[in-house]
Amino acid sequence: MAFSTNGKTTTAMSDINITPLVDVVLVLLLIFMLTAPVLQSGIQVAVPHTRLVSQLSEVHLVVTIDKDQNVFLQDKPVNIHDLSAVLVQNPANEKKVIYVRADEAVPFGAFASVMDAVKRAGISNISIVTQPLQR
């Protein structure tokens, strides 16, 4: 479609400039990449510190034990007696991998009960979440 203004012929702009869209998408991607590790779990737990800590590279199920010995699967509270059944029925559990986060103040008995429930669910690949030591 051509337009004539003062003897000059101009055409309507039919292309969309996607450069601003790409800029916005890259900024949003950067924001999500930086905030995703912080939003991993909303439950406050002071995990133990160790010398060797590996980074999480994939998203797996996380069982958390807070300082009051409450058990959570991801961010949802779970009864310790129902934990095995919930883990077996969970569709995200197809890889049979789980992370256990426990507060430093949790007694070993409570931690052992959670580990027993996880093993009864048929999960043998269990990783314990820790923080690196401050140097």
C-alpha cells in the first residue's frame, strides 16, 4: 500500500521491530535465573555447614524438616506417617531422587524417621542439603 504526501511515495510499515522484545525477554530471563535459587523453598531452615557442597543442577523433590520437627514435601506440610505413601504417589518422583533439608537443631531421631520413610517409598538416591563453610 503506497501513500503519497507532497510528491513522495511512502509505504506502510509491515515489519515489527523485535529488538525491544528480545531485550525485555533477556532481562526477564536474567531476573528469573537470579531469583530461582532463592525461591527454592519458602521454609526457613538453618542447614548444617560442610566443606564440600555441590550445586543443584536439576529440580527434584525436597523433604524439609524445620526446627520444630515439622515435615514438608516441597512447601506443603506432610505427616511423617504419610510421607512414604505421598512419595510413592507423587508423579514428580519418577527419577527416584530426593533432597533432604534438615535444620541444625533437629534431633537425629527425627532425621532418621524421615530417612526411613523415604527409603520405604523406594527411593535410594538421597542427597542431604548443606551450606558451605564460611572461610
